[in-house]
Amino acid sequence: MNEYDIRVGSVVLSTQGRDKGMYFLVVSVGKGFVFLADGGMRKLNAPKKKNVKHVSFSGVVLEAIAEKLTTGKKVFDSEVKSALRQFNQQNK
């Protein structure tokens, strides 16, 4: 997987920094950077800007949330937090 596979709604694993080992949802994608949220510490209104080299794509895209984000519909932090919690439980 490379940086071009990552898109809005992708679940990524942080590989560098103090949040290393945590899963995040990609809220938006810029040139060489992704903006991440987890619904808890990192809210959707203040996402974490992270270099795309410092994340690893999990291969999972949360389609329902991705569609809402791309169409401009309201997405709640609780939705993101719940989806990531389910993802973590499935991958243990």
C-alpha cells in the first residue's frame, strides 16, 4: 500500500509520534499530508495534520462516514469514535 491508496474515510495506523499505535480516520487529504480524527482526543473540527509517511493504511475504508464527509453532511464525533472502536475490536 502506498500514500495514493489513502483517501477520505480510510482507517490508518499512526507509526510515528506520541500517538504511535493508534488508529485514526482520514478526514481530508492534502499534498503529502492527511488530516486525522478519532472522535475522542482529536475531534472532527480540529483534526491532526500528519505526514503521509507517518501513517500506515489498514486497508479499511468506512464507506458510510466517507460518503457523509465528501457530500458535506454532518458527521458527529461519536460516529467516528464508535466506528473506530468497532474496528479495534474486530482486529484484536
